[in-house]
Amino acid sequence: MADDQPPPRLPVCDEGGECLLQDYTIAGGHGIRRYRGKKRTFNNQFLGPYIEHEMNRCIECYRCVRFYQDFAGGTDFGVMGSAGRAYFGRFRDGQLQSPFSGNLVDICPTGVFTDKTARFRARYWDYDMAPSICPHCSLGCNTIPAARYRELLKTMARRNDAVNGWFICDRGRFAKYPVNDPARPRAPGIDGVEASWDQALDALVQRLGEVTALHGQGSIAVVGSPRLSLEGLVMLPLLAETMGSGNFCFFTDKDESDKAKAAVEKLTLANSASMADVQTADAVIVMACDLLAEGAMMALAVRQAWRNGARVFLLKANVGALTAEVGIVAEAVDSLSAIPFADFKRPVVICGTAQADTATIEKAADAGAKISYLFSGANAFAAARLSLKHGARDLQTVVAGGKIKGIIAFEADLAADLVEKLPFVAIADYMPSDLTGKASVFLPATTTIEMDGTFINNEGRASASKRSLNPGCP
């Protein structure tokens, strides 16, 4: 090597393999740097625990600012300086406040913003990836989980113009705890003692027989939840029939069940509104819900409607959060009758099922506009639809009848006081809880990205989720 040649440097950019600038550079044949002068450099900022900042890679395309400020309504990030001194960041170090800040990672064509949680863990070609669905709310945003060595490293947005468009919220991007949680139960158990699969299944069959022999047919209830895939929900009544029990539940809580069924009964193909419908609406009425908590991407859809000139009305909704986090100027109203629906051609009503009562849910659908409900879980729509089809009751009601002496729960969030008096409780789940260690029989389950399944979102749209990684210990 000639004395005037710089020493070779190891690759240090975590964006390698995903960098558009890298692709264009290689495609144009510019593989060797000829510039010998001193380059302009910047100091990087701390932007929180999720996003890494490397300003020296910036090509000043302004994508980040246009998304963060214009599209997402954020105010704590922007561009400072001018010409060659332009700096993209915050006035001072600190975590980005927008609930959509993680999209900077996908938007940046170079490596200025990268996913800090997956930093230097793998290159793009090392990932195990498959199309999937975000399980953290009922909107059904399309995602691409990226895993390696049985560990979820990061989640990227997958384009679907009818649902989430190009983007996802930070919760869907960075919430990895169900998959990577160190406390996640991964082995079967009998009465809190680890056992093999054969031992656990044998104990399950034996104890089911004992409870049935002692208390008679119909003493066992099979329980699912809005977290369960459509395939799992469909199997619940079949399993109950095989066991000779007519007790199967798609919900554990009566209030949650009643609200979800009331919402599903009111939805039709004609009046169900997608997030794309919300974006093109000329009036949006948000009632009885906290959008950022129950479905953050819906708040982003409302902002696009507002940017296009739509009027936004808030009825018993969180006004401060929408204004502060998304930058929407909204009008507070006391009732639906105060809204001039006749003045609008494409009004949409958004109603949450967590805060609203059944009467409010029904009233929202009768307002004469398209309706979008926010449900309590990723597959709550399917659970409610199947519950109506089979005439199923919720677990709270079934247990209150006094005939149930045991349950088999699949990915159900069980209240301790609801099942503590039952002599037999079998649980299949991937989420750790106080009950998993106390269950008569426990079976570890797979998460959404570790299996193939179907989920139906809040508007009734079915989407397939493919397995991204094999279950097991990372």
C-alpha cells in the first residue's frame, strides 16, 4: 500500500444494506473516494432510547422534517442553520416527543436515523422477515418484523394504502416485550413445576376427566381472547364440543364483551370506515376515546383529514393530547346533535369501546355518517362476530352461574378473583402473569410473529400474518 493511501476502515454504518445512497453510489460506479480534503462534521444528539442520530451522514433531503412537522404534527424536531450548515435535530438533547418518531428510521435514505434497539445486531440480509400484523391495537397496521437467532430485533412498516399507509406508530415499532421478554414462560408446567410437553398434556387430559367425572358434563369452560388469531378462535367451539361442554367464551369480561358485540352489530360494509376513509373525510367526530392510547395511527389519519381542510369535533375525548402530540385544532362539542352533519359530504365518527358505554356506541352508528370503532384487542372484531354467531357468553357471566369448576384459557387475560376459586385452571399463553405459575397445567404459546394466522381489524378487514421466526429461547 502506498504511503499516501489512507488505511482501510471497517464499515461502521448500521444502515449498510438498507441505504439508498449506498445503492446509488454503487450503481453509479463511485466505489472509491477521491476527495482528500477535510470534511464538514457535526455533533450528534441524544434523541432518546429508540433512535440513534448520526448527522454526518445527512444529504439534506428534508424528508425527516417534512414528515415530522408537516405530516405527523411534531414540534420538537426540525432544521436549523442554512446552506452547508443545515442541521437536522432538536434545540437540545432529549427524547423525541412525537408518537410517530420511529418512522424517521424508515424515511431517512441514509443512516442519519437508525433503530438504536437493533444497532449493530445484524445486516439487512441477515434478518428473518415475513409480512405480519401489529398486535398492539385493533387497527391492524401492516408490519415487517425482522428477527435473528430467534430474537425480534426490529419492526418496520409495511405499506398498505387502505390501512396504515407507509407508517406505523412507535408502540408498534418498538414494543418487543411479548416476544423478547426474559420472563416469558417457555416451558410447560404442572402445578408450578416445570414439566415436559408429554407430561403436561397427559396431566391435562387426566385432570379434565377427573373434573368432568366429579362435577358432570358442562363443568369445563373453554376461553379465548381478542389476542387469539382467527384460527384459534374458530377452534374454541370445536374443542368445547369435543369435550362435551357447551361453555366456550371469546371474552373474559362482560363489559368488554357487550361493547364489542354492540359495535360489531352496528357495522356494515357500507358504513365501516377505514383509515383511508378518515383521511379523505371532510368532518371527523372523535367521541369517547383517547386516540393516542387506543389507536395512535388513527390520530395520524385524523391529522391528514384536518390538513386537507376537514373540521374535527371532539366529544368526550382527550382534547389536550391530540393538540399537543399531533397538532390538530379541534372543536369541543357536548353532543352529536350539535354537529351540522348536513353540511358535510363525507363525515366519519370515531368511537372507542373502552370508554364509551353501549348506548354511546349505538348512538355513534346512528349519526348518519361512516363509523370507525376502536376495539380492545387486535382480533376483538373476530371475537365479537363469533360470539354473536354462536351465542357465546363471557367468562364472567359463565362463572357467576356456579356450574363451572374448571377452565382452559388460550391467551386470555384472566382476573385473579375470577378464577381463584376454581379447582382446575389450565392456561396456554406467551405472556407472563401471576396465574401462569399457579395454573394446574400451563402450556407455552407462540406470539403473533411466530406463527401463521389471520386477524380482522376494527373495520372488518381480514389480514394474514406470516411466521417471521421460530419460537424458542433466543
